[in-house]
Amino acid sequence: MNEENETKVNVDEIMHKIREEVVKRRNYSQLKRLTNQSTLPSIKNHHNATIELIQGLLNNAQLRSETRTKWPDNLNKFPFNLSKNIQKIILKILNFIFKDQREVNYNIIKALQESVALNRQLIEEIATLNLQMERRLLDIETQFKNMDNRFGTAYSRVPNIDNYVNSSISSFEKQLNAVTSREKQLEEDLKATDTRLQWMDDRLNKVDTHLQGIKEQLSNVNSHMQATDERLQQMDNRHFRNDNYLKNDLIQQKRLLMMFLEEAKRRLPEPFDQQQLQTFVNEEQHLLDSLYTAFEDRFRGSRGEIKNRLTTYIPYIEKAIAATENAAIIDIGCGRGEWLELLSERGMKSSGVDINTTMVQYCQEKGLDAAKEDGLLYLRNIEANSLAGLTAFHVIEHLSLQEFISLIDEALRVIRPGGIVIFETPNPENLIVGACNFYFDPTHRNPIPPQTAQFLLENRGLCQVEIIRLHPINDDHGLDNKFLKDILLGCQDYAVIGWKS
């Protein structure tokens, strides 16, 4: 047993002290009550008698402080028995002389009367407080009695409590020892658990690293597969278009062969004349139409991309149509019909011509107004001042100088005043375009500098001619020099726009 268990609690001594304190307080309360009961009435009577005496003195003083209007009776004897008028004069003189003293006396008397009233009130309140204190002391005495009874009951149980406390302390010590042992065991278990968790954490980190590597590999494989799918899709689309172009070529060749055989059957045994041979030569020019259409798909760009680029010209066309009373637009070299489709979607009247049979057929299948004609020959058959505008996108680079001038002259003839002419062509100011990309198309003749095209339009009679440079290369290829960027990565196309005044 430790030192605390060896020193037992002396319950008897504690209870004895408590009982002495209770008896002392009970005796004090009884003595206080007896003192209050014996002395309170005598004190109260003494105070009442004193107040009555003071009140009498104050009443007498108040009578004497009042203004005298009557001659005192004890002065009616000789030699003070004066006449009435003299008495009144004397009284007035006395009242006047003692006026200030009388007022002082009157105020003092009033103050003393207020003090007497206040003392009476205080006496009543003190009596009330004494009565309340007496009742409170009686309640406290009752409570002390109850406490005394409870202490007596508790004192009778002290031996059992002592044994109970000792046994409880012993049991608590045993439980404390058991808890201490259990805590030590738990600490050891926690250390082992921490070690195990650390090992598992290291293992999980290694697994995470491995999974991250696998995820990156899968991502690379997925990217590679997506790129492969895109390439396969592109190849599939290209093969599909090539199949269509080959079918069109075969159809064209079959048509030309059938024409030749039918004509040969009609002419046998006579030979072909010059006109018939020229017809075959003209048809032979269209044998490469499908090939050129495939070339356009490869190098020109998708239809959606071209339509998005051509929206630049819509505000110009709207202005021209408004100035020419909603006249039509004609497109020379309409190709796959992106421009015609864009105008049709906006409710503008338009038509196009092209010498490529495959492209004209493609436009017609889309419901567009397109015809297989030579552009210059088609314009010469159109009435003068009948159109709102003429457009030609990537056409003039296929023409000779004389053909270009003739196209300008015919355009100026067929459009109305306020009409517009738009020619778009590759921009040789971009050295990559002028030296390389321009020659992707083997049917191109020579690049036309923007200033040359502007001069020709102005010289033939168009006004307000302007140049719009378009489609710059977005990738700067790491170049920081502005001059190099302009000549190498500048606008790939330009448009020359003129108006008929």
C-alpha cells in the first residue's frame, strides 16, 4: 500500500467538528431571537415617546413663530393694559422687527417636522425588517435541525463508509494497474501497427508509381491509336474520293469511246472529217477533270474551311446588291460551289460556271445553279448592266494577260453601276507562296503581284479599287524578326476589289 492508503480519513473527528458548528449556530440564532423579542418592544416604545415629545415642542414653537394679531391675555393687566390702537401698533412693530427671525424659525420647524415624519417612517421600516429577519432566522433554524438529523444519520453510517472507501481504493488500484499494463500493451501494438502501415505505405507508393507508368504508356498508346484512326479515316476518305474520281474518269472515257464508235459506225467506210476530229479533241480535254477535282480536295482545303474564309466578302456583296436593286451575282470558276452555297444560304441570287465537268456535276447534285461553260464565252452572251457583281476565286492565275484583261472588260460591261468585281488569287508577297506553294497547281501560269492586279482594274475603268490581304500563316516557327515574318509567314492570298461607278 502507498502512503495515501496508510493515512486513513478520520471521519469521527470531522463529524464532531460539524456537529459543534451546528450547535454553535443554533444557539446563536436562539440568542438573537430572544434578544430581539425582549428588547424590540421597549426600544420601539421609547422611540415613540421621544417622537411625541419632539412633536409637542414643535407644535408649541410653530404657534410662537406665527404672526401675532392679538394682544396676549397676560398683558391686559396694569400697566400693560393699553388701548387697542396702541396694541395694534406695538404688534405691527414687533412683527416687523422679528419678521426675519420668524421666517428662520418657521423654516427650522418645517425641517424638523419633515425629519420627525422621516424618523417615523424609518422606525416602521426597521420594525418590518426585524420581523422579516426573525422569520428568516426561524427558517434557518429549521434547516439546521434538518441538517443535524441528516448528519446524525450519516454519522451512524460512517464505519460502513470507511470500509467501503478502503475497499474502493484497493479495487481502484487494481484497476489502475490493469489499465497501466493494458496501455503498455497498446503502445507496443501501436508501434507494430505503425511499422506495418509504413511498410504498406511504401508498398502502395511503389504500386502507384508503377500504375502511373502504365497509365502514361496507355495514354501514349491511346494517342497513337487515335492518330492512327485519324490517318486511317483520312486515307479512307481519300480512297473514297479517288474511287469516285476514277469512276468519273472511267465514265468519261467510256462516253468518249462510245461517241467514237457510234460515229465510226455511221461513217464507215468513209474516214472522219476535220469537225468530227475536233469534237473528239475537245472531249479529250475533260479526261483530267476528276484528277483536278482530287487535287483541289488535297490542296485547296475542305468545303467548310473555304466557306468560312469566303464570309469575308459577304458585306461587300450585300452593299453591291443593295445598290443594284437585288441583281444577281455570277461566279466564274465556281469549282465545288462553296461560294454559291454561301450566297444561297443568305437568300442572294447567284449562278456559276466552270469548265470542269466533275465539279459542275457536283454543284448540280447539291442543287446549285452551275453550268459547264468557258467563263469568257459565257459572259459575252450576258446582257450588259444586268448583274450586281462578278467574282472569281483563284481563277486569274490560270489566265494569260490578254485573257485577264478580257475578263475585266466583260465584267465591267455586264455589271450595273454600283456593282462589284472581286478577284482572289495567291499572294506572291509571301515568298513561300510565290516560290513554292503557287506551283503546287501545275495549271497555274504566273503569280500576279497585288499592285499589278490593282493597276489593271483601275486602268480598265473600275474605281475605288482596294487590296485585301488574307489568310496569314498562324505558326510563327520561332521567328522573332518582323520583316522575316511578313515575307515568309504573311498573308497567303489577297483579293483585289473594284466598283463600277
